[in-house]
Amino acid sequence: MSTQPRNPYDELAQLADPEPDYGAEPGGGEDGFSGFDRLGIRSDGDEADDWSPPNHRGKSRLAALPVALKLTVAAVVTATFFVTGDRLAVAYAEEKAEDKIQQSLDLAARPQVDIEGFPFLTQVLNRRIDKADVTVPDVAADKVSLAEVHATATDVRIVGDLPTAIQGAVIDRMDGDVLLSFDDLNRELGASQVEFSDAGRGSIRIIGSLPVAGRDVSVRAQAHLRRDGDRAVSTTVEGMRLDVPGLFTYRPGKDPAHSGLRLHPEAVRRITQEAAQAKALLDLPAVVERLGIPRSQIDRALSSEKELSRLTGSPRFIEQLMKVNLVELVIDHPWLLEKAGIDPGLVSALLALRPPELSDQLSLSFELPKTTGDLRLRGIEVERSGVRADLTGTGLTFGKVAGAGGDQR
């Protein structure tokens, strides 16, 4: 037995991998693989696999988005289509409603209907509109027309199928107003060449002319409007004054202090400057009585040109003559007007006009169009642009409504 000590490095050398045999055949080793095969390198003689291009696109971009974002986009797209469809349905329903209102009220102009509330399709399913605004232009009302009728209808029950088969509607409540425009009044009553404007304190100023006996006579008046029942407006015309420039003023009425036929200053001066006309007036006892001149003074004036000139030229005489009401004098002495250079036919035509007839020519009265249900006027107000009347209604029906008389046209 050897006593030589063991070298530890020899044991380590035995544990190492065996060194390659560089003298072996290039084609293989003990395990049948060459050194190139062991390194993963193919030789030129090896058969290569089929080549395909690399996929640089990878997965789709949409697939890469988070699921929450996909759901959000889908919800926005769906909501957009829903809102668009809802608004298209509203537009169609508004058009059908406009047709029904125009037919029901026999309107010349097409109304405008704006349906409020969202979503509309849920109202369609319930056949009930929460709120709708209706504007109707140019509504005939007696001899004048209403410039605009505006109403807000609430709780409207639809008869028929929305939005394509509307037969009619029942309005639970409606509030609105109507406008009687001064511009329309001036145009529609233009045959009389009369203009209307706001005079303040709820009254209307009337200025223009009226044709009387082939001549235009200036007219001034004030009109007051009042509600006549629940469906009409009536007119009271006051302070009417008709003028023939340079001749006289006629105020119709029964009050002797404010009514009658009185000469203009120009006509009075013309009469007093011509002795024949002055004597014709002073020869009438009725004139002398109204003038309040002593009879002795009248006699002196009739017998002396100087006294006549002195009397008729005094300011007091001119003022008193302008105050004389000539209505009764003209009726009894028609030649008196000719002496004063006034056409008797014109005066006779004026005197033939009675306040009711004149008021009718200047009347702004109107009545609401007939409808089913309860439609009423609440109040009247004069504005700068015209006369506005507030109205309210309940149970109004339009179109073919069962239980409301059939076709409400």
C-alpha cells in the first residue's frame, strides 16, 4: 500500500467534461451528431424548412383597447342613434300636428308646433305629450285679423298612433295670447286711411281721414277696448272729431258742450270780412240769441257799415261766433252755409253720420275663432305694437276625436 498522499486537484480533473476528440470524423461522434449539430448550426447539406415572412402587425388595435373603453364607445354610438331617431320622430309628429291644427281651424297660414320633453319616444308609447308650444300667424277674426296667436298646451292626449297615424288630440290645458297688430289694422282698415297707435293708459289713438260726400274729412278719436264676454273684444270710440280744414269742425254726440258743428277761425274771418255774409248771419234771430249780443247793437250794425265793421271785427265777436253750434241752424237754414262759402252737401253728409256708424268704421272688435272645448279671454292690454289679449282653455280637441263630435273641422 502506497503511503503517498492524494492530490485533490486530480479529483477535480475527473469531474470536468471530457475534452473533444479533434481527430474524429467530421460526420459524427459517438452519439451520431456532428459538432455543428451540437451547436445548433445547420450544415449546407441540411434540408431547410419553408420560410414565411414575420408578422409585424400583431393583434388588432381594437382588440388592444380596454374593455371599459369599448363599452363606452358602444354606448355613445347607441345613444347618438337613439337621440337622432327621437328628434326625427319629434319633427314628424310636429309636422302632422301642424296639418291637423290648420285643418281643424281652417287657417290660411300654417301654424308652428314645437313639442317639448325628452325622450319623445316614451311619450309616443304613452300617447301623451307633456308640453307643446303652438304659434298660429294671421288668424281671421271678424273684419280684422290677429297677427299672431301663441299658446302653450300641457298634457296633450294623442288620438291615433304616433308618429305616423295621428287622428287628433285633446288638450287638457292651454294658456296663451293673441296680438292684434296696429300695422295690420292700418292695412286692413286702410280704405278709411286711418292709423292706430298706443295713446297710453290702455287707450288707442286714431288719426286719419274718412271719405264723406266725395271729400276726405280728417278724423281724430280715441278707442277703448274691453272684454265682451269670454270670447270677444268690443270697442268704445270717444272724443271723435271730424275736421274740414279751413271751414269747420264736427263733433258727433249729444253733449251740447262738446258736440256740434263749429266754424274754424279762417271761416269766421272770411265771414266777418264780407258785409253780405255778416248781415246774413245777423239777420237770423237764432244766431243773435246764441251770440249774446244786444238787439240794439245788432240793429245799428245792420243799418251802418261802420258799426257792422266795428262789431264783426272785434275779437269778442269772432270768439263768440266760433262757439256757436251750427247744427240746428244748418238744418233750419241750409242757405246759411252757402253764404259762408261752405258746401251744404258736405255738412248734410256729416250730420247724417251717427256716432254708432262712425264707431263701427273705427271699431277694433274681434272674436276668437270657434273651437271645441272651453276657450276664454282673460285680459286685454294695449302695447306699442298693438293690442294683446291673454287667453286660456281646457278640454280643447282637434281632428277626429271620439266622443267630441267626430271630425272637429
